[in-house]
Amino acid sequence: MSLLPRTLFGRSALALLAIFLLVQGLALYVVWRTTVVPLWERSADDLAARIALAAQTWVELPPETRADYEIELSLRHSLELGRVEAPMTTPREESYFGDLLTEALGQRTGQTVTVHRGTGSGYSWLELRYGEHLLRIGFTRARYQVEAPLAAGGVFLAGGLLTLIAVLVLARRISRKLADVGRSARILGQGRTPERLPETGAEELRQLAVAFNRMADEVQKLLENRTVLLSGISHDLRTPLTRLRLALSMLESGDPDLTRRMEGDLTEMGDLISEMMDFSRALQATDVGMHDLVPMLDALARHAAQTGAVIWQPPPACPAWVGPRALHRILANLVENAQRYGDGQPVELRLESAEREVVVQVLDRGPGIPEQELETVFQPFYRLEASRARETGGSGLGLAIVRQLADAYGWRVTLAARPGGGLVASLVIPAGPVDQSQ
């Protein structure tokens, strides 16, 4: 399983974030090594020199002038210096600047020095021994510890972060535009009419939207022409078929078996034409609205019970946003297939309602369909040799019509094996209007 994000924006964001962290890390390292560390080392060495000089001067001064000297150090250099009797017992101060300072003092005085944390007022303390004198010296961290380079690094980091955010916003806008094109293409591929893409933005994206909208218009015109042509041809074929039936019935002599076969062929052609006309009318989607599915399924179950047993337990009212003509055509085809190939066993009809979708299922106990062909049977004129021979009836278009009608209305139809044997045909319908952005 790939750890990369699936979306264009996710991958762009990950790549930009990786580059940002790498560049910022290198930049901070360079600033640290070439600016911050040298400044801290210089500051620590200067402070060490000042402390060592102040302590040495205090030792060499006459005792009566040492008090004035201590006051001058405090006022002018923020150094507190005085003689003590016992060493400090407060915890050692852990800091990078403190380590640099003790190292510099060790090199200047030859003593092992420890910096201690003060109890308040921002002071740190250390002790030096000169002969019988133990001198305690305090300095303010705010005055001697370098902070300016870190602030500059923060500004640099904030600038880089703002740049990253700006780039991500631009990448997000582009990825959303491409996602809109993908969603509209998927809707168009299902035979539905997508919302027109806004022809705004950068020139390349604007041209993409213009080209897609033009293509969508042309595809819709082709689909409309196909529907009109299919409906017209189906309607016009009814008249010659009627004349052929009439002429066949008026034949006074001939082979009865041949006549019967010819009548069967004419009946099959008539059924095929009826399916095409129903299909073309259902594609027009002029009756879409909120309808209760229970009465529709009641009528369907009563009609199907005339040709075979149907198990149907009506649930409470189940409203959904459907086109009744298309819904009837789909479910009638599924029930007819279940009765035809169900080995004479009762066909079960189920209706289940959820918050966002409604599921209608048609279940039979026939031989079923091999798993590898559950999608193939939706192709026009495809037949399964074992159970769907020409002699058993059917035009080979029933499931193809079911799939195309479902796609046209934004529904989903699936076939699956039924536990215990048989087939489950499921039609999933959104409870509300289909979102054209999905």
C-alpha cells in the first residue's frame, strides 16, 4: 500500500513540505554555524575576559576601595562581585552559553568554573578563587547572552512558512479546478448533464473549461439525437410489423410450422421495439420528483405475481427522488429476469431505506451468474450460454437497458451471488436529488 497521498493537492503539499523542511533545515544550520555560534563564542569570551579582569582588579585594590569598585561594576557593567566565605550550593545552570563561558574562563584563569542558576532577577552566578579570597560574581543573562540572531531566524522561518502557505493555496485552487473537471467528466460519462464549468481563472484553466463545456454540449446533443432517432425508428417499425402480422394471418395455405416460427420472430421483433420505445421515453427524465416507492413496488409485485410467485412485504412509506417511468422499467426487467431464470422458485422483492439512500433488491434461487461475469452481463446482447439461450426468450438488452437507465439517473445497480444459491440484484437510489458534483 502506497504511503503517498492519492490526490494531486496531497502530493503537491507533501512535496512542497518536504522541500520546505529541507531548505529551512539547511538554512538554519548555516545560520547557526556561521552566525549564532560565533556570536555566542565571542560574547562568552568577552564576558570571561571582563569577569577575570574585574576579579583580578578587585584582589589588587586596597581593601578600603573595593566597595566603591563593586558599586561601579554593578552600575556600569551589570556585574555583581563580592567576597564570600562558602561556595554556592544552588543547582548548576544548563545552557549552551554557560558552557561556552566556563570553557573561556577556564582557559583564562586555569580554574574549573561552574555557572549556577540565580534565585531571581535574571542573574547567573559563578565563583573564582584568588589566594585566600573566594569571589562570587553575578551577571545578567539578558545583557550578555545573544538573542538577536535567533529572532532573525524566527523572521526568516516565518517568511518561508508564509511562502509555503501561499504556494499551497495556489496548488489547492488548481487541484480543485482539475477535480471539478474530473467530476463533470464522470457525470458526462454516465449520460447525465453536468453543471457548466466556470470559464474563469488563468488562461490555461479557462481554455480547459471552455473546451470541456463545448465537448459536454456536443455529447448532450448526440445523446438527444440518439434518443429521438431510437424513438422514431422504433415507432415507425410498428406499422410494417403490423402489416406483416396481418398478411401472415391471411395466408390460406402454407407450412404451419414455418408460419408459427414467423409469428414468433415477429413477436420477438415487436417486444424488442417496445423495449426500445420504453427505454427512449425513460431517458427523457421529465417526471423526476419525490415519490413514495411502496405503491410502485406494490403495483409491480401484483403484476409480476400473474406469471410467478412473488414474495413482497410492504414496508412503511419510503419516499425517494426518482423518475417513476425509469424505475418501473429497471425493476420490471430485473423481476422478469429473476422469474425467467429462477428455476420456478418464488422471487423475493425487498425495500430497505437508510438516511441517505434507498436500496431495492430482487432475489431469486436460480443458477446464478459466475462471479467473473457479473459485470459482463450488462453489455448489450451478451448471453450466458448455460442459462440464457436464445430459445428461453429475451432480447439480450434487458440488463444493458437497466445499467444505462441507472447511470442516466445517478443510481447504482449491482449483481451479487445470493447465500444459499441464486442471485441478488440491487438498485441503490439516493434519497434526495442527485448531486451533480458527485
